[in-house]
Amino acid sequence: MKKIIKIGGEFDINPNILEGYPDYTPNNNTYLYSSGRSALMAILKQVSTYGKSIIHIPYYICPSVVFACEKAGFDVKFYELDKNYLFPLEYLTNIRINDVVLTVNYFGFVDDNPTILEIRNLRPDITIISDQVQSFWTYDKTEADFSFTSLRKHFPIPDGALIYSKNQPIELKFSLKESFFYKNKLIGSLLKNQSLPDNIYLKFFEDAELELDIEKEPLKASKLSHFLYEKIDFEKIRTKRNENYKYTYEIGLQFGLNFMFSYNDSVTPLNVPILLNNRDHVRKKIMNNNIFLPIHWTQSNYNICSDTAKRIGINELSLVIDQRYSKEEIYYQIEIISKMI
């Protein structure tokens, strides 16, 4: 019988990997926050102790980042990206002494380090945070004062995020409570592994997201996620992702896909974004072929005036390249999309 190909959606978790968990003692050398937004809130709580209360973020940003900044008590200002999806240096004239700036490594393709160094040279008073949620393998190589990344977007793990700080450790972590949204996420991931009907496990994923949305303070990741984190073979996964990433460009160019970024063999992206004039139509049609791809991100009230947020929000579709998929499945994804364009 021919294998049924299904692409996209949340990671599943094989219950066999939980063997040994009851006797597990966490490694004290690693501290995981519950999510990327929780990590950002923890950074901002620390930064607020320096007397800072205003943060400047791009219009083109995930809504959860805006909410995290607001929940941390910061006044949020927005800036438009330059043509390379980087912070525009001319915007520095709009920033007060001792404000905070957030930069973003979009999809893992946008190296913000050169820009961060320029900001620091021109305005050493500014605290810089780099959002590396879409680039796990670079979060600890930043020139920013702080950076953070998400584990659950890259690996089969119910919750988890990491913070990197160049100079100041995050003191808040010693008093954080454990997250609670991970339980529904875990149940959904285990059920998905058992190939149950979609509506069964998806309900748990949806409930987990609703619980995450109402978090009002930074939380630490579950003990279970620490256990799973320590079992991850990061280099094996990175190698597989890089193979799929390269193959996606090789096949995608043959089919004439409009990639948002050029191929760069020095990065390991989260997804590979393409731009489509009829994105919503294509996305809906490929669902009939068991392909469920994310978009980053539809416009919201806060960025309705942004040309960049509008253009990408309407046209962007993210191809998945993660370690779950073979070259056959990568080819299938691209072939089906090309038929729908």
C-alpha cells in the first residue's frame, strides 16, 4: 500500500521516548522558559529594573511579541523594516535615551548582528534584544544584550525556550512557576503519534494555545521538557534540516517558486518562505492534499499602516523543511503547490 503523505502541523511525540522520565533529575546547567513569549517577558522584567519602559519593535512581528511586551508593562513603539528586513538606522533619531530595541532574525535568514553592532556604536545607551525564535542555532551567537529562541517550534517538545545574555544573567528565573499549557500540548502530541483522527488531537493543541495566550507572567518550562531537551540530537537534526532546506531550493527553483530569500548555506532556517499572489487560495487547496503550512503573519490592528506587514501578510507561505520529512515528501509539497499556483 502506498504511503499516505501528510505534511505540516505540530510535532508528534513517540511515547517510547518517555522511558526513564520517572527517575529523571534535571540538569542544573540548563534553564528553560515555557515559551518564546515567556522568555521575552523575563528579559523585559529584568530590563525594567534598569529604569527602561519603552520598547521599539518592527511592525512586521508576531502578535504574541506585542502582547508579551505589553504584559511586561512596556510602552510599545513600532518601526518599519528596511528592504533587507533589518532595523533602519535612520530610525535611531526617534529613540529616546535608554530605550529598548527589538530586532528579529526572520525565518533564520536575517543576520541582525552587523546592524546590532552599528546601533551599539551609534547609541550605546540602547538595550538591544534579538528575537531568534525562528533560528535556534544562532540564538547564542548574537551581539545583542539579550536574545531568545523557542524549542517547541524546532523540536518535538511540549514547551521550552532559551535565553542568552551577553553580560547580565536573568535573576527572575529562580522564582518562576512552572507552565501549565504544556499538558494539553503533550497530550495532543502523544495522540497525534497514534494516528488518531485529526479532530481529537487538534482540540488539545488548540486548548494549549488558548492557555498560552492568557499567561500574564514569565513561566519556566516543565520538568518533562527538560527531560526531552536533554535527549535531543541537535547536530543530527540540523544536518537533516539543512539537507531538506537545500533540496527545497533545488526543486523549488525548477518549479519556479518565488522565494522570499536567496539560498544561503550558512543558515539553518525554521521554514522556507515563498511569496504567492493567490496565497490564501493555494493554502486552502493544498489542505485537500494533506499539506498544512503556516503563514507568518496576517496583519493586525497594530501594523495596518505597514507596507511590509501588508505585503508579506497577504502573500507569504512557509514551506516546512524539518527533520520529519524525506526528500520524497519535500518534493511532494513543492509539486502540489506548483500545481495550484
